[in-house]
Amino acid sequence: MTLHRQQFELLFLVLLMGPMVLTSYWLGINGYPDIVQGLWGDIPESVRGPYTANMFVAATGFFLFLHHLLRHVDPTSVRVLNRFGYRFFTVCMGLILVFSTVWMPLSLHALDHGRADLLLPIEFVLWLVAIGSLGITIGVAKLERSPTWSWRLALLGSLMFCSQTVVLDGLIWPRFFHI
């Protein structure tokens, strides 16, 4: 598979920042074992299992739309929203990955130090991730005039990803998290 330079940039970003996101989560969980459960806030115990399961649904969706963007979108001719080129997706992915890396350390720091003043910045970080996710979804939705299976899976994948980043993490989680 030969990648265009812009596709390589997107892939490089994912390969660089993806492990950083996972590392921030791993370090957070292992570095704060006494307070990591506080990340759930007041989310009922009965909801935590489905919430966690949806994280895997979202991860699957991530790979569905990423595959389409890397294998089935021509970076030299694509126009997103009649204005932006392929780098639109790289910018959106940057928002998702950079601010996903920030979320857990910031939230655990707020819990560990009783910093209620960080609730608004935490919510802002989550909304930057959500904006990136919505950008990917809107961009993918506007790509095709004659839908292919790859495009349908990419759109479904982006919606699966948004179910986590926009609905659960952007809208629901902040209402239950407290310091």
C-alpha cells in the first residue's frame, strides 16, 4: 500500500499519539489506584459496564473510519464541506488524540488535589475531543455521492466513535463527575 504524503501524515499522527493516549490512561490507572474509581463520579454502578463496553465499540469505530480515510480517500481531490482538503481529517484527529491524552491526567490531578476549579478545563478538553469527532463524522458523511461499503462502514464507525466522545464523554460524564 502506497500512501500519499497527507495520508502518511494522518497515519504518523495516529501512530505517534495513539500510544500516548493509551499510555496516559495506563499511567493514570496505575499511578492513582486509590482514586481512579473517582473518575466515575456519581455514574451508577449499573451503567458502568455498558459505558465501558461502549469504549470498545468506539475503538472499533475509530479503526473503521481510519481505514477508509487511509485506503479509500484520494487526498489530491477530496474536498470536505466544499472548503477543506484532506488535512481537515488530520486536524480533527489531532484534536481527538492530543486532548484525549490530556483528559485522564488532568481529571486525576483534579481529584487528587481537590481542584474543583479544573472542572471547566476538563469539560473543555472533552469538548475539543468531541469537536474533532464530529468533524470526522461530518467530513466522512460529506465525502461520497454514491456510497460504497467502505464509506458506509466509515460513517457507521464515526458514529460509533461519537457515541463515546460526544454523548457519553462530552454530554453525560461531566454531569456526574465531581470533586
